Amino acid sequence: MTEEGLIMSETKNFETELKKLENIVGKLEGNELPLDESIALFEEGARLVKSAQKRLSRGEAKVQKIVKELEGGPELETFEIEG
């Protein structure tokens, strides 16, 4: 898989996990679930938070790498065209 494909996959997975997490929070806030189901949803939510944090960390590292490469790259100069 190409790097662009990996980035798109990461983004899609992050968005999917975030929506699942929002759904879980909504259910837990409803106060209508039995205790066992609430605990199971809480566990799933905790897993999703951990996964999302890892994805964000990888994304941040990629951005930092890109910025570092740009800072170390050649500087652009503007030239006036005589005519």
C-alpha cells in the first residue's frame, strides 16, 4: 500500500473510531443501560480512546517530520524579471 493509501486508511479508521466513541458516550449519558452493559461500553470506549491517541501521535510525528524536512530544505528566492 502506498503512503497516501496508508494516510487515507488511518484517517478513515480514526473517523470511524471517533464516531463509535461518540455513540458510546451518548449511550452512557442516557442512564438507561444495565450496569454490565455500561461497563462493557466503557471498556470499548477506553480501547477506542487509546487507539485514537496512538493514531494522533503517529499523525503528529508525520507532521513534525514533514516540517523538519521543509525547514532543512533549500530556501526559495524571488527574482525580478527584467523586460
